[in-house]
Amino acid sequence: GNLCRAGICQSAFTITVTITGGHGTLACPTSVPLGGSPSCTIKPDDGYTLDSLTDGAGTAAPVNVFALVNANVAGDPNDDTYTINNMQADHSLSATFKRRLGFSCAGAIDCHSGIWVDGLCCNAACTGQCQACNVQSNEGTCVAVVGAPHGSRPACAGTGAVCAGVCDGATVDRCVYAGEQLSCNAPSCASGVAVPEAFCDGHGLRPAEAPLTCGVSGCTGVGC
């Protein structure tokens, strides 16, 4: 059948596609019969995903149809499709593609998530001192870190292997520190000078212990 408007009849319609910025394709049938329901295949480049999709039917203003994209295989953006149901006019599609989570780029504007952390597109702002978005095997997902803070985050306070703060893989907003009762230096005695046992201060530091001069009697064990 034909669709006639103002004396002009059409039996088929066209779909035009515009990709802004590249990094993917949107393949649609070029000619669709009246009432047809064509599917368009979405193919992002490696490391990219569909970021926006609009559809303009005839002379109508384009509308956002991103939510109508069919994710045929969960987690696989290369298998997505968009279907135009019951075509009654020419359609004009416009799409953009941006970086997926875990891929490097120049900044947040290049990320589908709109969040750029540790040089990667990330799923969260990830501002905690002991969390990061570039942990191996978790790239693109903000997770707690073990050891030293990543990137430009403030370093843990303190010095030494025992007293200095570290990220423990569970606490994300701050470093953790050894308790005040943890010994960090055994008592000693040498050449008539005794050095008492030292303990961490609970904030990453080891307070200096004043040495004791034992005098003529010298040291006995670890004290005067």
C-alpha cells in the first residue's frame, strides 16, 4: 500500500544516519516499506559504547530514544539494536559514542559515565584516600586499595614499616595506623647507654625515646 499526503504517495521510506564524533556505526536498511519495523544494528569501536541516540520522524523534532535500545546480550554493546516500529515517514537517526568504563581517555567529556578518575572512565567519583579506579582486574570500577594511596591522593602519614599508615583494602576514606601499644623498636643497651622500647603513636609516627646514660655501672640487659 501507499501513504499519500497532499497528493504525494509513498510506498517506502528511508532512514538516514548521522554519527557525530565517530567511534562506531549505526547500520539501518536504506528503504523500508510502509508499516515496516526495521532494526538498526549498533556497532561501537573497541573500548567505546553508544552514548546517545535520537530519532526524528518526518518533520517532527528528534526525540531521545536511547532508552529504547535493545541490549540483546547483557554487557556486550556490540550486539545492541534499535527498532523503528510501524514506519509511517522517513526517519533521521543521530548517534554518538563515548569511552566505556575502564578505558583511558583525555577527560570526563570522553566518558559515557561522565566520570574520569586515575586516567580512566570510572563508575564513581572515587575520591576516597584509599580507593582507586585503576586497580588491576577492576579497571573502571572504584574499589578499596591495599598499600599506598593511588595517584594524586594524599599519602598516608608516618614513616617506618611498623607505624606508618597504609590502605587496608576495606577502609576507603582514610589510611589505617598501628595502635599506640604496638612496639616498633626493641629496647637496647650499648656502651653504657640504654634506649627504652618505643611504641607507635597511633598516627603513623614513632616518638623518639630519650636514651639513658647508665654511668659507671653500665647497662644490665636492656636497662641501666
